[in-house]
Amino acid sequence: MNSAPPTVTRTTIPQPTADASISPAAACSAPPATSASGGPYLHVVHLPDTAPARRTAANGPDTAPTGDATTPRIGPQIIWAHGWMHTHANLLPLANTCTHGRDNYLLDMPGFGRSGMPPATWGTQDYADHAAAWLRTLPRGKRIWVGHSFGCRVGLQLAARHPDLLDGLFLMAAAGLPRRRTPMEKFTRGCRIAAFKTLKHLNWLGFGAERVRRFFGSADYANAGALRPVFVSVVNENLSDVAARVACPVHLLYGENDTETPPSMGQDFARLLPHAHLQVLPRFGHLDILTAGGHQAAYALDTFCEEIFGG
């Protein structure tokens, strides 16, 4: 674990036009944070580079001399974006393994953690534009976006809409494409949709619309609260066209037993993304890819970082 405490900023960014909680033990592994004043829309935790400071000569490559002829070296940056109903804390154990030679920035996306609510019913393009405005305030070093589930949706939009801001995407359990379904699954889903549309209008039988939505909707839908309109907007997006516009290298990491974003979705993404590599981890699912499978995810990320950042 690094000895330098993370810094925390909360920033108000000009508005664009337009998954289970972490264990207490893992949360306690993170060093204490210090707060900084700021606006409500984006809460950022900074884990600084723990490698010895290096400086860059004004007219030459990386070097170690001191004096007026040198300027601080801008190191590689890793931006971490969590899944739906998660916060930056769910990614903190992984981020803590990546601090040597790299600056890490962990986001609480608007509406989650310590960030404020988005000012409207946002889609992933709005989240991406908001993140892009913040990224433009950072020095431009080589940069990778690491996302889990919902955070992958935002990362894909960011890479497609603001290609100058990212050099690579590392996407774990990426969502954003229609799921492949067997004929029986399609039939069952159609029946559930028909039953939902019928029952939500039968208030006189005791089937209130909210009660029916909770019964037929997913746990994320039922627990979304004030973010429910955002959730509906996000899950109805098809990012096929967005993925096809992503020009940077992408590493796709899926759990073999993931039933929310199955490996078949990764195969579909791999066909759409021009420069993608798909890796499937045996035995892991949608959430434990971050915990029980965290050591394998960290190794895959470190390998990808070496490819993007250099040795």
C-alpha cells in the first residue's frame, strides 16, 4: 500500500449540452482521504504516483538532473469508473495495486457516492461529456480508462466522442449491447413484458403501477430511487455504433459465469471494436471479478498498462 494519502476533490463541471457494496475489510484497506471544497457534481479520489519523482529535461528525454532546465514529468494516468449502484470504493483495492509509476483517479459518477445528482435525466453520453470536461483540467499524460459494467458504457462513449482524451480502455464486464437470447428466452421475456403492461393498469385489483414495476423490474431498477429515469435511459441504450467508432486499444475482461453481462456480450464487443482483445476469466461472475478475481484482473490491467504506457 502506498504511504501517501489520497486527495479528494469535488468539482463542478460546466454541463454538457444536453452493483453490490464493497466488503468492510476491503474498504478499510484504503488509506484515509483528505477532503477539498468544491462543487457537487463529481467526486474524485486521487491516488498519487508512489514511484520516485522523475524530471524531464526541457530539450531531452526523461532524466534525473535538477535545475531550471528541467520540468516535472507528467506520468501515466489511470481513471477508474465504477458500476451501477457502486462507488469508487468498489475499485479502490484494485487501484491500490497500480500506484507505482502511475497516477490513479477514482470517480464517484454523478448520482453515486459523494457526488451530486445529475441535473437532468442523463444518458451515458452526458456522463461521458461531463467526465471529459473534468479530464481536460488534468495535465495530458498517457491515460487509460478502467471501467466496470456501467463505467464501461461511459468509457466507450468517452473514447468515441472525445478520442483525444484517452489512449486505451480496460473494460471489466462491459455492458451496452443487446443480450443474445434463445427462442425460449425471447418468448419468456415477451410474456413478462405483456403481463407487466397489463397488470400495471389494474389498480382496482390491487396491482398498483409501482408495485408491478418492482415485481417485474430488476433489483437495480427497484433500488434506483431518484436515479430510476437515468437507469431506464442507460439500460435501453445500444452502443453498437458507439463501439465501432472507438479507435484506441481496448482490453475486454469478462467472468465466465457472469449472467448479467455474459462473455457472449464480450464476443460481440470484440467484433465491433476495431482494436479489441477479449479475455474470459474462468469461474468468476459479474461482481466477484473485482474481489475473488481481483488478482487476475490486476495482472491483466498491469500487462495492458505496459502496452499503452511503455515498460
